Amino acid sequence: MESQTKAKLNGKQLQAIIAKHFGSDTVILQQTELHNGWFNTAYDLALSSGNNVILKVAPEAGVVTLTCEKNTMKSEVGILRFLRSQGVLPVPEVYAYNASFDLVPSEYFLMEKMEGEPYNLIRDAMSEREREQIEYEMGSYNRQINEIQGRRFGVFFEDGGNSYDTWREAFAAMMSNLLADGRELGVVLPAPYEAIEEEVDMQLQCLDVALEPRLLHWDLWNGNVFVKEGHVNAIIDWERAFWGDPLFEFYFSHMENSEAFYQGYGQRFDSPNELQRRKLYNFYMDLLYVIECYSRQYGNPDHLKWAHENAAAGWARFKS
């Protein structure tokens, strides 16, 4: 998906990055922009050394992004390095990270190219049994992610303004920031902002049972899972990850309903309190999907139409 947040680099800039981190003798033989992402820019670079690397480039400084999208590249690099050190989850190795803006007007990092195909691109061609195997493995991996405990709720790297003692505080801040972004961008939502804030406030108490900060990928949809030979081979795009409530994960949202995933995870989360929490998280995501259209300016009227219709349906679900 094309987005105004995607920073485009030319061949000279790409070569300068490779020379800085792999030496001036290493040259790019072929470069391919990858289009499966929605926020950052990614390039598959074939090098004269014989291997391929992935370059991920953040939006240029000054480009409008949502509050929840600030400093996400630093977070992703930190999470990938942490997870690689654990040696359990299939994530790429980070080769280099540069936030100095010395070569290009964006942060970037270079990482290992993982083998496989994005699950969203091949799912329809797979048999039901093959899909069940992949989604079972996704559930199992998602459970392993969520079993990692943190000290505070919020961003991966603790920060006085973005980490919290309680999950209620953290989620309330996330919702407040998202609605503030929507107001700033002039987004028309399915109800007045004040009515949405009032309804959300009345339901926040259900979050008080979430006492342990757990690591969330928070974007573990089919496009961020690479499949090779019928199995999950890589989990990518960790920039949204944070410490929170596992019920906020994508596969527990109304967008998915995979029995195989639930079996792999080992839990369905369908008690009255859990369903109420999931309703809150669903509504947050419904708002995010439409508000981010105005910051990213996708230029796709069909997607914008879907996002508004989904937000309206989400508001109705939330109030039911």
C-alpha cells in the first residue's frame, strides 16, 4: 500500500548505506522495493557479497505520523535484538541501525532476509489443513510472545511519559492520544468525540484485572508471517510491539476467528470480562484504521470507504 509516510531512496543513497555498514567494496547488484507494508519503506538488496539484506526506512523527519507511531523504529530494533538473544522466536537478525540522519533524512536499519512468503499472499491457494497448521503455529508463537513479562505497561523502552504502572492508565492514554490525533487531522468519526470518550471511560474498569505487563506484537496479522514449506518461518514488523494485555493481539480481534489459532495459543479468552476487554480493543483498532488513513493519505478511496464503514459498525458493536 502506498502511503505518504514511505520515504523513497534513490540508488546512490542505497549504495551509501551499504558502503557504510558493509564496506566500500560491497555493491548493490539489484534493488527491489517491497510493497506489502503500510507505513515504513522496505528494500530487498542483493549484494556483491552473495547475500541479500532487507533495508527498512522510517518516515522522514517532519512527516505527519500518529502519536502511537513515534519512535517505533528504535523500539523494533530493540525488540528484535532482545528476541534474537533469547533464541526462541523466528525473527531476523539486525545488522545495523542508524538514527544519525548522516546519509538520509530518515532512521533506518539493515536486517537479515528471512526465507518464505507472506501468509496473506499465499493463504487462498492453501488447503484448509495447511491453513490450520500455519494458524496453529501462529497461535503457539503468539502465546510465547505474550509469556514474556515486562516491568511496566506501555512502550518497549521505558519512558516517563509513555510507560505506566497500570494497564488501565496505559490504554486510556493510548485512546486519548488516538482521539487527539483524530481531532487534529479533522477526522469525522461515527459519533461525536465527546460521546466516544464518555462511553470508553465507562468501560475502562474492566481492564483492572490485567495486572502483568506482557509483550504484545500487536500487528501479528497474516502479512507479517512468512511461510516456508508449510510452516511459519519468520515473524516480522515488530514496530508496534509494547507491554500490555494479550487480548489486544490481532488474532483476538473481530477481524479473525481461527479455531486453529486458539488451539495453538491454548486459550480462547471468552469469559464475560475478557469479552468486554476485547470489545474495547476492537473499538480502538476500528478507530485507528480510519484515523491513520488521514495521516498516511493512502490515496485509495475504496480503503477509506471501508475504514469509515468499519468504524461505524465498530461503534455499533461497542455500544451493544
